[in-house]
Amino acid sequence: MKPVIGFEPLQYCTLSDVGMRRSHNQDAHATILAKSLDGWHQEGHVFLIADGMGGHAVGEKASAKAVREIPLTYLKHAHDGVANALRRAFVETNASIHAIGQKNPEFKGLGTTATALILRPEGAWFAHVGDSRGYRIRNGRIQQLTFDHSYVWELARRQKCAPEEIQGFRSNVIVRSLGPDALVQVDIEGPHVVQPGDVFVLCSDGLSGPLSDPEIGAVASMFSPTEACQFLIQLANLRGGPDNVTVMVARVGEPNPALKVKKSRPLLQRLFRVHWSLPVLGSGVVLTVVALLLSLAAHWAGVLFFVAAVITIAAGVLGLVLHARAEKRRQAEEPPPPNINVYREASCEIDGGVVERLAKSNADLQERMREISPELVPDTFQPHVAKGEELMQQQNWPEAFCELCRAMYELAKSYNKSRNKPEVFQPLWDVPK
């Protein structure tokens, strides 16, 4: 989809899948695009994903409530500043979900992660609770811009080591979410500078668990958002699909030059945004000039105009002082945004080694499927392989990668539909063997 405001064209897609081992989907997502240029400057584009927790339909209820209430509360209070509005949206939604759990014993354990991305003229903002992730991909690098609120990541922070070095603990045990507690701490970071060509990814741990960061970055950077989402979900399910899978991909395009002109608002609209004290002071000055002219002409109305001018100027000065104090209080109440962090970074560039490992993974999966049933290999698979091999001969690695990914996508669709859910295939192509 291509909205016509902000960076244009902003291409995006969000997809969610139940996975291979769950009976129902407890993930949820929401996208609200600014509908006008003023909306783009005031609120921006809003993207949100949530991963519910709890048995039966409990998690589903929590995530649905989060993606419904967080965007609406943020939009309602965006005029108070991005950080304030996001924090208020998350805190109030947490209180609402917590109240449901307190009133209904059957909803014990009700909770959800939530990760929001706000794209505005000044950059990208993230608000985050839980282990659903936010990434930015730029110039062949994928950067994780959110901190996993999991036991493993917290332990790694205390020990000052990489989360992968922590052994003996389950990676999906989270220590912070919306709902279980009456109060919640919300990570809010931004604005991250946005450049044309940047790709942003939000995903639940159903994607970031089975797939590595380089794999996510390579696919999201090489394909359109729609094709990237489709392939990433099929690949996660091919790796076992142990959880619900939700992924959002947004690609930022070049700014629309016409919008730079439109940023200057019409005169009438700008006048309405000026504080009332300034026009009143201007009126006082005009009245003063009229009073002086009438006094020079020895007209009796000069005194009346002079009194009116004094009252008007006094009212304007008082209004200006009160406005300055109110603005100072508002700025003091809005806490400065926290430091901008890149929590993890990896290369996702496409080279010959990556493409060759991907080709081998395709061959291995095709062989396994033929062993099960030759009919499982779709006719749409071979043309992509042939084109990919031709591009490999030309050492056109990015295009070869795309064709081989499309080949694997065709295999994965067929394989995931037919196989028994416990079966897992691990086509790893992001690390040397």
C-alpha cells in the first residue's frame, strides 16, 4: 500500500499466521496511517504488534485489547509530545488489561507484549514492552532497536555479555509485559533518523526465534514488504513454526518534493494557531496609535481610545506571561527521550557464500519432499531454480538470492501444507558451515 503523505511512497505490509503448533492465533497487529499532512506532522504513521500470553483465549483477548487501545490513546494525546503520548497509551492499556485479570479469575495470567513504531517527520520512535522486536535495515546492516524484556537478556545485561552466551535458560521467558502487574515500565526511544531506503521490521518471537537477524534482514531488504512478509512466515513455519508468527515490514521511499512546499500552512490556518495574546497586543498598539492621532486633533474620543489601548495591552501582556508559564510547565513535565540505542547489529549483505548455501538448502528440501511424495514438489519451483542458477553463473548474487528464495517459498508452501506438524526442516543459509 502507498499512502501519499510523509515519505512517499511508504510501502508496508503486515501478516500474521497461527504457526504449525498452535491451535489459535494470539498475536494481533494494527496500522493507522496519517490521513492528512497535518496528521503526518502531529501523529505520524502508527504500526503496532502484540503477542498475547495465557491459556485458552486469554492471550488473544489481551493482544486484541492492546492493538485497539494503544493507537487510539496515542492519537488522542499526540499533541502532548510523542514520548508522553506513547507512555500514557501503554500505561493506560496496561491498567485496563490488568483490571480484567483482577476481576475475572479465569483470566489469570492475562498479558501481552506490545511493540509500536511511529514514523514522523523527525524520525522513527519505538515504544516497547516484552520480547516482540523492532529492527531497522540500512546499507546491508540489520539493527535491533528494541531490548528483549526476557530473563536471558536481563541476565546478559547484568553479566555484560551477549544473550547467546547465556546457557541453561529458556529464551522465551519474559520479565515484562502488559497486564500481569498494575504498573509497567515502558521503553520509549527515538527519534531514530530515517533515511530514504530504510526498512523497518516489527515481529513477534514466532519469527525472531526460528530465524536469525541476518536472514530477516536479507529477505526484508531484498523483497517488497508483501513478498518479504509472505516468505518470512513460510520460512518460520518450515523451521517448525513453534509459535504464532506476526511480521510487519515498512520500506521508506524518497520524500515527495511537493510536500516540502506544502509544509507552509495557509495564512488563516497559521493565524488560528497563534496564541490569542499576540493579536490582542497588536490591537492595543493600533488603539494607541488611534488615541495619539485623536489627541493631536484635540478630539474628545482620544481619551476613550487611550483607556481602551491600556486595557487591551495589559490583557495581552498578562496572556503572554500566562502562556509562557504554561509552556514552561509543559516542557518540564515531558521527560526527555532516553538515549537512542542499537542493541544488536549484524550484516545482512548477500554474497556468493549465502547464495550457495541457499541453493543447497533448496536441493536438500526438494530431495526430502520427493522422498515423501514426488507430487509435493510444485511445478512453480523449477523455473525459479533455473533462473537462480543462471544468475549465479553471472555472479549476480542479489538477484540470484531473490530467485532462490522464491523457489524455497514455493517448496515451503507445499511442504508446510502437507507435513505433520512436529516435523522440522532447518534450511540454514546465513552462517558458514
